[in-house]
Amino acid sequence: MDQAISLGAVEGCASRVDFEPLTLVPVPVPGDWRFVIASSLVAAVKSGASRAAYNRRTEECAEALSRVVASLEADGLVAPGGDAGDGAEHTYRGLIDAIPAEALLNVASERLPPVLGRRFRHVVTEAARVRRAEAAMRVDDAAEFGRLMSASHASLRDDYEVSHEALDRLVGLSMNSGAAGARLTGAGFGGCVVALTNAVNVDGLLRRLDEEFYQAGGGSAEADEHLFVARPGGGASVLPL
């Protein structure tokens, strides 16, 4: 996903990224929206124990999908042979497109152990949030988009279990400072949060995060190195000189 948006981003737009096949759907970002990026000051290490944790999440999601598919096939709710009936394995996307989310979550709650159930619930509910967030952005509904961001963070924290107390604190401070919504961004276990606000409130949000996180126990007094407003730019390109 990182590589796709780095190459395919459209200036002034967010993009919905789908895979199998890879497609990017640009969605204009309303002119009054402002996305604030704030570092948790916790390095999101991609090696050692953290790498094992990332890989374990992937394995758990795959196992959860396999078990749910087996249950659905046994109950006659899906046909063997994958989403297209061509012998390939079923995918999350295929199940989500074919079966209501509530029905999938009911099967998962009945047939999966707790950890796998949480992983499955995160994938299914996050897919729904992405579609609803796209619709909210298209009609300039910042309140709904922000609510979905915050719900996404709660799911990443509780169901996917990749948050960190510093990320949770930044999300809480953002919401208490007037942000419409906030969530961790990236793979988790550290890194940054992204918060949505508007042009009127953005300076106040930046000031509050500076005072209550970076200057008050966050570990750094140089907020300008860790806190900024993002602008939706275009993808990487080659320019002749």
C-alpha cells in the first residue's frame, strides 16, 4: 500500500487502494479539512520481536479466514472453490462482497477462538469503515469521517492489538482538543497518529498537542520536528532537469 500511494497519489486527493487487482481511486479532499500528523516519539521498529508480532498478525488473519471459510462451506453458505469458483482460495474481499458483515461476524464469534475472532472482526469492520469513509469524504462530512477514524483506532487497539500507550494518549489529546477523529497510522507499535480537524481549529490543535504531549512529558520540546500538517500531494515522478 505504501508503494502504491507513493507512486499513484493524485494532488489534492486521498486514494482508496484495492488489491487483486491493484486499483487506486482518487477522492478529492475537501478544502477545509486539515490532517495533522503527530509522532508518538516511539520508534516503530520493524525487526526482532516487533517483526515477529507483525508477522503473527498476518498469520492469525489468514487462519481466521480459513476457519470461517471452512465453516461457511460446511453450512452450504459458500461454494468450495474460491470467490470465482475457479479453485483458488476464498479471500476476505470476496467474502465481504458476498456476505453481509453481520453474518460473517456472527460466524466468527461462534466458531473462532477469542484472538482469531478479534483479528477477523478487525479486517471485516475496517473494510466497511474504508468504504464509508470514502463516501463521507465525497460529501464533505468531516464529522462522520472523523468518527470512522476514531473507530478504526479503537479496532487497531483492541481487536488487532497493535497500538501503544503513547499513540492512545495522542489520540485522546487530539479528540479532547477538538479533532473530528484520530487514529494511529502505519503498522502500529509506535510511529505516528493522524488527526482530522479544520482550517479554523488546526492551530489550536497543534498548540494543544505541543503543550500537553511534547512539552509535558512526551520526551521532546521540539514539536516542530514531530508535529505537522500534511498536504495531499502527487505521487513520485521523474522530472527532466
